[in-house]
Amino acid sequence: MHSASAARSDSFDHQEPLSRQEMHQLTLFKWRYSLEALGFDAYEVDQLMFLTWLRATRRVHG
């Protein structure tokens, strides 16, 4: 019989990898959280995220 911790470990072993969309959302969340942790306010975070999007989509270079 499996213990509770072994059962939890088994469930993680059989999970599907994250989709591309899930990875993208997780990355955005991580960036937002990191910027907020560095002391940027919500408006500044929004502006920085927008600039990151502009650069990533090649609408702005540099």
C-alpha cells in the first residue's frame, strides 16, 4: 500500500507537461511578481510589461 507522500509523488510523475500557452502565462506572472517584489507599483509594472511586449513582437527595436 502506498503512503500519502508516495501517492502525491506518483501524481506529479504522470502529469502532462505545460502547454505553450500555460508556459507563457506562467512567465508573465513570474515577471509581474518579480517587478512588484522589486518595488514597482502596478502602473509601472503595466508599463514595463507593455514595453516588453512591444519589443518581443518586434514593434520596437533597441
